[in-house]
Amino acid sequence: MKKRGLTRRGRRLLLLLIVLLLIPGVQVAVVRFFNPPRTLPMLLEQVGSVFSGKRQPPLRYHWVDLEQMPEMFLKHLWVSEDQRFFEHEGFDWQEIDRAMEKAERTGKPVRGASTITNQCARSIFLWQGRSWIRKGLESYYTIWMEALLPKRRILELYANVIEMGPGIYGVEAAARHYFGVHPRGMTRHQSALLAAVLPNPKGWDPARPNATLRRRQQRILSRERRTRFPEELLH
């Protein structure tokens, strides 16, 4: 009897493990067809403000379809964040190798190897911060996203949910907040500023760019002129 009870318990644990492993796949399948009304980072920020008692900026998040985004902004995201996005399957092993070599050389933690898919995964399903648990979950979601979503959908999701300032998520909300225009009304320099702000969205202001942000903007504009964006993959 005892042996049979252990077997039953083992089956339940196995079933639970399978369910937990499949949940990310179900979540990713849902966002293939439905635009997320909110993401986990948005919800955590709102809940955190309630419990902390600190006044937070209002949430700004407005979805815009890929076809309504300016191509130049998509290219600026691409050259700024992940130039091998259309070639890799969620992990840029060349950048990972470079980051590891730099970490060994400088003695600092490994940084700078995240892909657009990695960032999209944590911007929808996970939380901000650095930990091995979050990094492992991010990698697992990345595998599901690359398996179930076309590249154009990943890019569309990313451009809509990425944080671009305190309480500001996505290109639509950012363009209206910083420049007072629809994304298609941005100038090339404004578009590059939005892409340039992503490493530090809460510390930099595209409406009042400092010298560091200006340098990143110019680097993006320079890369844009030297590279061809694969527009055919977006249609």
C-alpha cells in the first residue's frame, strides 16, 4: 500500500511538472493571436506603487500594429538592439562569446548579449532585475517564442511593450509623450533617440537628451546608413 501511494504521488508530481513546463507555451501561443492588454512588468509596477504608497507616473500603453509603425523606427530598434535578430533562433551565440570573453578580461559580470527575443520575453512575461532564476525563465520563454511566433510578431510585440520611460511602454505611447506625434510623424532623429534610450529608459529623456544619449543616437544613425533592413520579412 505504501509503495502504491508513493507511485500515485510521483505521478501527480510528474503531471504538475508537465503542466508547469507547458504554461509558458500556452502563454506564448495566446500572444501570437491576441495583443496583451497588460504585461507582468506593468502590473508589478502598478501593484508596487499601491503597497509602497509612492506616487507613480500614470501608465501609458497604446498598441499599434506593425503596419502602422514607421519602418525607420523598426530599423533603429534592429541596429541598436540585435542586428542578427533575423538570423538567430533567439540566442546570439557570437555576442554571448564576445560578452564572456570581455567578462573574463575585465573581471566584470557578463552583460550585453540579450537579443530582441530575450528582451521581449521578459518585457511581457517576467520581471525586471538580475537573477539566475529570471534568466533561466527568460531563456525558456525565448525557446517557446522562437518556436511559435514569426519574427515579425516578435518585433511587433517588442516595439509595443518595451519600456521607454517611467510608466511609458511602446513606441506609440513614447512618441506621443516625448514628441507629441503619432509614431509615423516622428523625424529620423527622434526615432533614433527612442531606440537609443532603451538601455536606461528611466534615466534618460529623449525630449531632453544628454551627451551620452546623443552619442548613442548618432551611432544608431550611422549604423542605419551602413546596413540594409530586410523589409521583405515584415510582409
